[in-house]
Amino acid sequence: MPIIRALAALVLMVGLSPAHGEDAPIPETLVFNISTGGYPPFTIIHADGRISGIFWDVLAAITNRHDIGLQAIQLPPKRVDSLLHEGHADVTMRAIEWTDDPDAFLFTEPVMMTRDALFVHKDRAREIDSVHDLEGTLLTRLGFHYPWLQQKLREGSVDIIPLQEQRALFKRLYQGGDRFTGAVSNLHAGYWVLKNNPRWADSLEEAPIRFDEVAYRLMFPPRHAPMAALVNQELERMRISGELERIIQAYR
């Protein structure tokens, strides 16, 4: 059974990372940040402690093939980057476009394509077809990066309420009625929530606005260049064999 370590236990790992600029060997155990509370369908924490999800299953397939252990950890969203550099975790899920300082990390080839989406109440009077139409208060995820929203925030025409968990995002939108313009969510994560909460799905829908697709990848700190290279080799093998697509489709 995978081990989920709380942040309080991170002190045990201080000093274990190699000196700056050195490549770490392929680890005996890979510590994967699965996001606080999980991030379905990418990482899912079950009631009995099991972990599943697209990215977990992909890494599990790779690590099993190479006799590497895989452990889960839940890092605070706003501290993920620094904690990766400090050696408290080895890898997380990330798109290059969602990273404040992408040059400070190594990104694998894409695991899958995804994009942001705006979810709104179905009875909303005003259509939202572009970023230009956005105004009012948006619910967002704490620690997430939305480059397309920055100008609206600077203008003051939009303000945001960041929430830590995905399900809470939709619950707040559902209960808030017209107090909120909408909720910004990853497309796949948003539809996963609605699929598992039919009452919310009866009231909420994706707005017509469409954001650019991005490649969702695994992100490593620079010391893990050998491991990142191994993951890339395995992703290519899994893509050719169809194994990668089968994992993704299992969570549609």
C-alpha cells in the first residue's frame, strides 16, 4: 500500500538531497507529490488509503518495471516548487505554462493534453465567450497559475477566491448562485467532479469560452535528470504500445 506522508514528516528528509548541481542516481524510491487531498482524475486518494489516477498509474507502471518504489506525499500547493528543490519530494504534475520559473525544473514529454475551463450556472443570463467577457468574482485553485487571467486581475475587473480543494471549488459555486461569475478548473478535473456529483451537474456546465490546450507533464528538480530521462523513455514505450492511452481512457 502506498505511503502518504504528511508535511510534518518532511523534516526526516532534510539533508538527503545531493549538493546543488549534482545529478542524483536513479532513486530506490520515488516520492511523488499527489497534491493536497489528491487531484482526481490525475491522482485519487481512496477511503482505504489506496492511490490511483492517471499520473499515479503511469508512474506506478514505470517504477514497477524498474523495481523502483513509489511513495505519495501531499505538499502545500504554494510550497511545491521550493520543497522539490529542497529534496522533500522528487516529482510532481505540472504544465510548463503553469510554472512561474520553468527553467528551474526538468519537464518530461507530455503525459496527456489538457486545458483550463470555466464552469458556470446553467441559468446564467450572460454568455462568456472570451476572456474579454469576464468580470466579477471567480473561484480558483490555491497555488495554481492562470496566465490568461493576469490582465483582468491587474485591471481590477476580476477578483478571485482561491480554494485548496477541487470538490470545494464546485460546492462553493453550486451553493453561491449568482454571487460568483464561475469557477476556473482544469477541464478533466472539473468534469470528474460533476460526474461524481450528479446534483451539481444538473445545475452547472462548462462556459463557451475556450482556453489553449497545454501538455500536462511530470516535473522534476534538476538533480533528477537521470530519472527524468528514464521516464521519457518509458513514456515513449507506453505511447507506442498503447498502454498510456489505455490508462488515460480508464479515467474518462
